[in-house]
Amino acid sequence: MKFTLTSNHRYWWPVKVAIPHPDKDKAGEQIEMEFRMQFETLPRDEADRIAERMKGDPTQVHADLKRVACDWDENVVDDDGKPVPFSAEALDQALQISWFRLALYRAWGASLVDDAARLGN
């Protein structure tokens, strides 16, 4: 594969969301769900600053996350199991759910320290 030098690179990254099990007989257990999120690459100095901020309180990068989150795959579904199309409004709604928000912060943070994603390879 040839290296493509682009000014606007986007990449997909796995997101694992752990939520408390809704069954009372499984209290204390979690269900793990997974989907893929598309992020836009930031310049290295900016990505490094954000990664540093995330070491403290990741909620401080909420606006940064909304800026770089571009799309999600068909594994984000509604109550009927139908894929939810990505939009700014759908992302805002999903970010209100703590399990989703924390999983997205973790996934994006992991992608920032992966040189392949951060440098656009």
C-alpha cells in the first residue's frame, strides 16, 4: 500500500461500550457492545495538547470530541435494532449517556496515542 499524504485524513476506530446489565438477576454485571467511529485527524501538536488534557478530566475535551467525530457504523442502533444515521444531533444525544461518552473518550484517546492514526498513516 502506498503512503498517501493528505490534508484531511479520517480513520475508523473501535469503540467498546460497557453498560450495566438490565436484568435484576445479573445485577453488578455488564454488557459489552461495540461499534466503529470515524474520527478526523488533528495536527500533531493539537492532538498532543488534547491527549494531555484527557489525562485529567476527559469531559474538558467534549467540544474537541464533537469536532473530530465524523461518523459511526451500522452498529449504532435504535430500540428496534435499526441503524441510527450519524448527525450532530444524534451525537449530542448519545453523548448525554455516560457509558457512551466515556467509551468514546477512551477510544479517541487510544487513537491519539497510536501513531498510525494520529499521523495520518
